[in-house]
Amino acid sequence: MTALLDVRGLVVTFPAPGSGLRRRRVHALSGVDLTVRRGQTHGLVGESGSGKSTLARCVLGLQQPDEGSVVFDGTEIVGLRGRALREIRRRIQPVFQDPLGSLDPRWTVGRSVRESLDAFGVGSPLDRDRRVSELLDLVGLSPDHAGRSPAQLSGGQRQRVGIAAALASGPDLIVADEPVSALDVSVQAQILNLVARLQRDLGVAVLFVSHDLGVVEHVSQEVSVMYLGGIVETGGRAELFADPVHPYTRALLDAIPVPEPDARLVHAPLAGDIPSPIDPPSGCRFHPRCPMRADSCSRERPALLPVASHLAAHHVACPVALAARPQAGPSPAQN
């Protein structure tokens, strides 16, 4: 399956708060590579501060990187302006974390869904009214909701409106940044099922950003795990969940709640705190917390290379880890 989105070597830094004349920088992204295939959902997972939302903003054209490339359907979007950027934004649409904050409280639901239809001049005014009704029905809302304000809706209903608005312009890619984290667990399941159904039925690609591997597993065909501004593991969902290679991925999987009260962690929990992105560790950025680190880990930053059935940026550079587990034959790169 061909790549729709291809991110290469993305670097983003910000001035550190209160740095003054010292001009210290927050290293949000440090050479990130990511591929989203046409018509698939790619889950991007990591703790808060790992750089997920910054990467999402770069894909949406809301953040310009310091270095690197973001190619969408063969077009480099970094530095685009004017009509070319407008067309890309029609084809890449966001769904944000807080549906109440992303919807104008002064607008009706119908106007919010219709906004991109008006902005991009899709069809006649009557066609747009019909399309709004179709989109509301598609996400499980009735046409009556078109006349309501966001304050009259529940959190789940507001997120359905956000999804309908994202679909209005007929995008090829939806960037969903923590779209269920602000919702109750029961409502989360409804929205996740909706996203999975729409992706399957419409064939739209989705970059699904989340801090929860359990949520990502539910909707994604491929998964990338981020830690402190970099991708540490990426591959097909089934392979990554069945055979996680990076110890950070293992720790995230162990953190998923299980229904057995007596169940024990397969691996020891991580020690220490996430280092500051203002002064990240040298070499592998995970090495201060890694239970399998070697001397070389503090000096060399590993690249994403084939390990077992997917790609990882840890064991390939760690002789202790290599000796600790048998390796499958090399698999072709996923990019």
C-alpha cells in the first residue's frame, strides 16, 4: 500500500520559557520519520511531552519545522503558501482533543459542519445544506442537531460534530489529536467505533494521536511509539503488540489495565522520570531509564532499523539486549 504521508528528519525546537539571554531551547522533535499509508489508520502513541501534538501540528501545516520534510501525496508541504497550502488543508483535516474548545460557541452545529464547505466553495448553498444533513447522519446525529449550539450537546455529541466537520471537505487524511481523552470511558468506545467504521467505509487515512496504547490498538493498523521527541518503535499493530521490542513499548503495554486483579506485570515498571526536553540525554534518550542499557547507549543514538518483525531504535544498538533475546531474520523496512 502506497504512502500518503511521508515525514522525514523532522526537527522542531521552541524557546524555553524564562530562558532569557541564555536562549535555551525545548527539543520537541529530533529527527522524526513517519509514514502513513493511504486508507489506513496509523496510531501515534507516547506520554505527554513526547512530541506527538507538535508532530500533528506540523502535518496540519500549523507549525513550521526547523528542519525536515513533510510530503503529502507527493507534495512537500513545508513552506507552502497561498492557494497550494489552501488545497492541502482541504485534504488534511483535524479533529481536536477538546470538542467544546474547537467549536465556536456562537455558531450552530450546522454552521460549524458547513464551515469548510463554504470556505472551499463546495457545491451550491442547497447542496451544502443537504451535505450537512448527510454528515450528521453519518456520525450518528439527527438533522435536528444542526440548529443546536455546542453548549446544548454532550461531550460525545460535540466530538461527533467535530468529526463531521472534518469529513465535510472530503479529506484524504484526518489528524485526530487525542480525540477521546476528554470523554468518559463509555463514550470513548462509541467514538472509537465510529472512527474505525468511518475509516473502513470511507477509505480515509487517519493519524490517530493518543497517550493510550489500548485506545490505539482498537483503531489502528500501524503503530508508532514516541519518546522524548523521537520514534522508538514502529510497525504493524499485530506484530508490535504481540512482540514489542523496545522496553518503553513494553512498559506502555504493561500499563494497560487488565481485568484480572491478581495479574502481575511481565516486565519491571520503569524507574525515574522523563528527562527534560530542554536538556535531553545524549545518545539514546531512553537510556537513563532503560533496564537493559549498555555503555554505548549513552554515546550513540540508534536509528530505526529492522528488529524481529518491525522497526525499533533500541535493541539494534544495545549489545546487552541483543544477547538477551533471539532475533528473527531481518524484515524489510516499513517505509
